[in-house]
Amino acid sequence: MYFYTKFRILNLALFISKRYLVAKKSHNAINIITAISIGLVAVGTMALIVIMSVFNGLENLVGSLNSSISSDFLIEAKKAKYIDLEAFPEEKVKHLEGINYWVKVLEDNALLKYSPALEEDNPREFIGQIRGVEEDYIKATKIEDMMIDGVFLLQNRAKEYCVLGNGVASRLQIHLNDFNNPIHCYFPKAGTNITINPLEAISIENVYPSGVFSVQQEVDDRLVITSLAFVQKLMNLENKVTSIHVDAVDGIDERDLQNRIMAILGDDYKVRNKMQQNAVMYNIMKSEKWSSFVILAFILFIATFNLVGALSVLIIDKKADILNLSFMGANRSLISKIFLFEGFMVSLSGTILGLLFGSALVYLQAAYNLVPMQGSFVVESFPVELRFSDIAAILAVVIVVSMLAVIYPIKRLSRTLLRNE
């Protein structure tokens, strides 16, 4: 009986507050103030939805771009620069269930020198990152999808080829299919003693450009990809690599596979997944996302305080109704709940409108690319993605902010009712 009575009281308070929300007020200014409160909450909620969705889209875009040149897992030596293949338990790890492709990689910075056709006396020089990979690299990554000119070719008929980032190709002014002018690669010879002739300590190998790719500016401005055999010869490191790229089978439990690889390799090696490989980028994006969320939530908090004015004016307007309810037996708690629900409904109405309009904008952006990206980029418009976790976070913020906004007028009403008792 106690809970039934409480339920009936709450139901009555909710019914009266709904009537107050939709019924015509005695003064038109109250309707205007209420509409402004709903509109401000809607705009703030819509802004939160849109901004969070854009950050989600950018996060996915960065992840997809990074996956085009990296694989699901990266194995590196923990205490050394190179992995010694003679001591590495390759066979034990390579044949684990869930591994799709296994690619050994050797990379380091090297001096690149190229003389464009008809400009042999004016060579271009650039220090870039040269990466030697095995054949399965094209299968373990999405690098082929990132080609913007030429083809992905590393070896053909005993000739060595390479593909270059768009920025490197521009700096060197590369001409594809120029078989008379290779790229000269310079790298200090490993294990050589100091000699009178400095060139004896430098290894020089030639490679021909076959294509140009574009991933993101940071990668495009430094990376050159060629065969593992070429880089091992250039660096004089036959049985050493800097890392091993591992591509997992689709649908496999990646965390479980990572743990199994680490269990075999022990403490001498580190195994990083995609997120760990780009931890700095992901952390920066997450911090920017949640910083923007806090700033917009604070703006929403300020906007929601229009509820204070709306409820205060409504309480004054309904003063006669409050007295009538008191005479009919309504206690202070019931009357306070009526206006508490009124404040929540105003806030909830704005939130629902904001969610609907925000979700609609996100859908239109995803479907029709309404807002383009300025400058040259891999996508033409801002990427977006709507996540349930963001909607839940926004609802939680709105509920908390609404509670804070209605506390003051409800407490004031309670004090007034207490004086009248």
C-alpha cells in the first residue's frame, strides 16, 4: 500500500507537470522563455552529437590510414635495434593458429639521391626512411589501395624497384618509368672500420621508382618501401630485421593471439597491436575529443540555467494553482515534484530534439558529404560516426545539468510553501 500510494503521488505530479508544459500560460513571455530554454538545450545537445561524431570519424580514418602501411601486430626487440633471425623462434610463432601473414621488415634512415632526366648535373638529395619488406607485405597491409601513381612493384627481372610517399617523390622530383636514372641510396656500412677514404664506409645501391602512394602527410614525407633483400644488402645485415609484421585472420580474438605470441617470445621482445603502434596519435585524438566534450558540456550547463528563469516565472504564474492544490490537501513534497518534473521535461524535450537534429546532421554528412574538408586530403569531406556510448554520455550530462538547474527554484518554492504552512 505504501509503494502504491507513492506511485500514485508521482503519477499525479507527472500528470500536472505535463499539463503545465503544454497548456497555454497566462503570459506569453512564459511560453517564450520555455521555448528558448528548450531551444538552447537542443542546440547544445546537437553540437555535442556532431562534434563527438566528427572525432569518431577522424579516429576511424586515422586507424584505416595507419592500417594501410602497418599490420595487426608488430614484433620488435625490446633491448636492441635489430631482431637476430638466427636466435628468433620464428617457426614457433609463425605457425600459431590465427596468423594469416608473416612479414619481416628492415628499415632505417638513408640518404636518397636522384637526378631527373635532363637534369643530371642538378641532383636532388633527401634523407628518408627506407623500408625493406617481404612479398606478403602487400597482403598484410592495404598499401596497394593507397597508390596514386604507378604500380606497387619491388622486384622484377633482377632489378630492384621501390614505391615512394607522395612527399618524398615531390622532393626528389621523381619520374616514374625512368630506367636511365635510378635512385642512389647511401647508408653507413655496418661493422666497418674507419678508413682514409670515407666512401669505403658507405654502402651505395641503386633502386628504380615504380609507384607513388599517399597515406598521410607524416608518412608521405619520409617513407620509401622496397624489397627486404635490397635493404639487407644496402645495410649489410643479412640475418637481421628491425620488426616483424603479423596479419591476423579476420574474426580472431586479437587480444588472445597477442598474449599467445608474447608467451612464446618472452621478455626479450614486445608485441604491439594497431592501437599500441599509434598510441600517441590515438591518445591525442581522445584527449581532444573529451576536451571538446567538456567545453561543450560546460556551455550546455550555462544554457540549461535558463531553466532557473523559466521555472521561477512559471512558479509565480501558477501561484494561485499552488494555493488551490494546498487547500485540496497537496503537501509540499507533491507541489515540489510537479515543478521538478516540469524542469526535467523541458530539459528532456530539448535533449530529444537535439539528439534528433544532431543524428540527422550526422546521417546527411555521411550520406551526402555536406561539409567538405579544406585543402588536399585523402577524403573529400569530414568523416563521421555516431556511437551509442557518446549518446549515453550526453544523456548523463544533460540529466546531471538539469538536476543542478532545477534545484534552486525548487528549494525556493519549498521555503515559500514552508512559510505559508
